[in-house]
Amino acid sequence: GVQCMDGGIIKLDLSNNSLAGFIPSEISTLTNLNDLDFSYNQLTSDVPSDIGLLQSLTNLDLKSSNLTALAPEIFGLEKLAVLDLSQNKLGSIPTQIGFL
């Protein structure tokens, strides 16, 4: 679902939609976005580096999304309070996770 406030999208829930492919870099234009959920999909590429532009993001749910790597820009999201990366194919978690 989508939730809007003051003319901007603040929540985008695309979970469990059998989405395949990649997260489009255009997602970075949603500058008011607080909550982004791509869980339970079949993404075939990594999270785009443009995700680092979502400086209002507080919740990022990528659980069970077939991810193999993370964009280091995720770790620059200063307001991020919840990051769910469980049940993916990540080889390792970058040390930058400690900066969240």
C-alpha cells in the first residue's frame, strides 16, 4: 500500500507481490519516504546506491528478497531505525552496519 502526507509519499509497501528484477533508482525521488518495504519478493540485483538519497527513511524492510549485496549508501541513512535483511543471500554484512 501507499500512504501519503502533505502531498508526498511517506510509506510504500510492495511486500509479497512476486516482484522480480531490481529496485528502480527512481525510488530516490521519493524524498519524504519514511517506510519502504520490499520484503518477500524476488529481486535479482542489489539495492541501488541512490537509496542513500532517502534521508527521511526510518524503516527499510528487505526481508526474504533474494538480495546478494548491499549498497554501502544504506549505512549513511542517519534516521534509519529499522533495517531487516533477514532471509537473503548476503555473503556477509559490511562493517559499516555499525554506523547506523
